[in-house]
Amino acid sequence: MYKRIRDLREDKDLTQKRMAKELNCSQQVYSNYELGQRDIPTDILIKLSNFYNVSVDYILGISDNPNIQK
């Protein structure tokens, strides 16, 4: 999961600082999410899913399909 959020961010050429601002947290907290040093709260997972337009299952590594199932 942690590698996925880093890959999603890097694919869009975004900085950790930019993502932290989007998620209303500090850059250090966001960095800890990417490094797996801090659990990602459910509300942050939902925000990431909406921001990147991918399913939460994809972020969590449950699915390799990033598309949101409807």
C-alpha cells in the first residue's frame, strides 16, 4: 500500500508537500504514510482514492485494477 501511494504521487509529478497540503497534514506525516511508519487513516485513504480517482482496494493492494468498480 505504501509503495502504491508513492507511485501514484510520482506518476503525477507531485511532491510530498503538495500531497500533505491536499490531505491537510504535515509533510512529515505524509512521508511517514509513504514509508509505512504510520498507518493511513480511513478518511485519508478515501481522500487519496478520490484525488487519484482509483479504488481504495487498489491503494490497499487488494486489487491490481486501479479502476473504481461501479
